[in-house]
Amino acid sequence: MAPRPFLELRNFDLKEFMFIFLNVVLPLLSGFVYFALARYVKQIGPLRTLVTGQLTYRGAFWGFTLFGIYLATRPLQIFLGPHPMPLIVNNIREFLMIGLFSPAVSVAMMSLVLSPAKVPKVVIRTFFTIGIFLAILFIIVNGRAIGGSQVIFMLGDYPAYDGVWFSGRAGGPSSRMALLFFIRLIDPVLMVFAAGSLVLWHGFSYPVEKRMLYDNMPRKLYYMGFACYSFSLSMLSVGFLYIFIRIANQWWIYYVGAFIAGILETISLSLPLRREVQITEHQKSHVP
């Protein structure tokens, strides 16, 4: 017997709209923000390479691109059909985030703070090795934790399916969920949080001699650091809601946190390195 849908659009109301907005519209909007950031980084990278290094912008470009794919493919996960399609798409998305996005962001932040010359290749390989190992482990456990799929809402006559993580096979689904939470806690939560802390520390302790030349750089770093915090803390809160309060399926918090982080990153990247450049551009805009 087919599972009964949670929501149907035949009698549209605010609750149904929010359900679709949080599962479809918000992930697409968030993904678009990061695709735009990746394109912008690719454009300005050659202009700012002398200040921040090529490795910083290369890592940022791939980090934004991969995270944009992770966010924007949420609709694919729920619209491609019943189990195992949500599991397959979810595993691909998680591999991109855990195995590639977090290491790329961490390397970019380290390069920004320490300079590319002080980030050895062995450190870069270590970050990606850890990320890929954790991603593969997550995929294995995820396959055991998901017990099937269910319809979460109807878009007209078209069902949207998602995996059932919390009522799957016997033998300890809670322990599997705890392990998934622990993997996420390491990567991306702690990895991205540590990257944000490193950037904030660099902003607070930005050298005086550099501050005289690039006086807007600390502000850029503050926005960047808080962007990392926004995403990592939003993902942490989703895990805490399930582990400690038993409130499940609050995935939408990821996308809200990611969207806020994208706005902060946009502000950071849009700021010039020197305030006088910003003032000059403002003054020129008022010249008749």
C-alpha cells in the first residue's frame, strides 16, 4: 500500500507553501547564490592573486561550486522517485559536501591566512584524504540507516519522496544516526567552524603594516568567518534537534544557514581591499 502523502496542493495553504518553499525553492536559491559566488571568484581571482594567492581563490571557486551543487540538487533527491533514488542522490550530494567541499574551503582559508607557500602539499592531501574517507564511511552508514522512502508532499499529482532515516531496519537505527551525526560533526561542522575561526583570528590580528595598505581586509575576513559559522552552526543545530530533542527532518535549517552564509560571503567578496577605493567609487557616482 502506497504511503499517504503528508501534504497535497489541491487545497493550497500557507503550510503547504512553506513545505515546498523549504524543500525546493530555498535550496535552489541557495545553490544559485553559490554558483554566482563561484563565477565572481573566477572573475576577480586574477586581480587579487598577488594579495591572497592563487590557491585561496582556486579553493574558494571549487568550494562554492561544489556547495552550490549540493544545495541545488535537493529537488532532484525528492522528485526522481521512491527508494532507492533518494538514497542514491543523497549519497552523491553528501560525498560532494563531506569529501570535497569542506577540504576545499579549509585549504582556501589556510592559504588566505598563512599564504600559499606555507600550506604544504602534504597538508592539502591530508585534508582531502580525511574528507573522502569520512564521505565513504558516511555513504556506507547512510545506506544502512535509510529504511526506505515516503511521500513528503504532492506537487499537483506528482509525489515528492524522501528517505526514511528514523524508522528503518531493526538493530539500532538510532546508533546509525548517531554515527552519521558524529561524521558530520567532524566534517563539515568542525572543519568549516575551524576554518571560520582561523579567518576571524586573522582578521583580529591582521598585521599593522598590511592594515595600512589593505585597511578593508579585516572587515572582509570578519564577514567570511561569520559565514563559516552560519553554515556550521546551522548543520550542528539539526543534529542536536534529533539527537537530544528527537525532532527529525529539519533539513531546511541547513539551507537557511547556507543562504545566510552566502549573503555574508557576497558582502565579503564585494568589499574592496582598500576603503579609499570604495569612497572614490562612491564619490564618482555623484559627479554630474
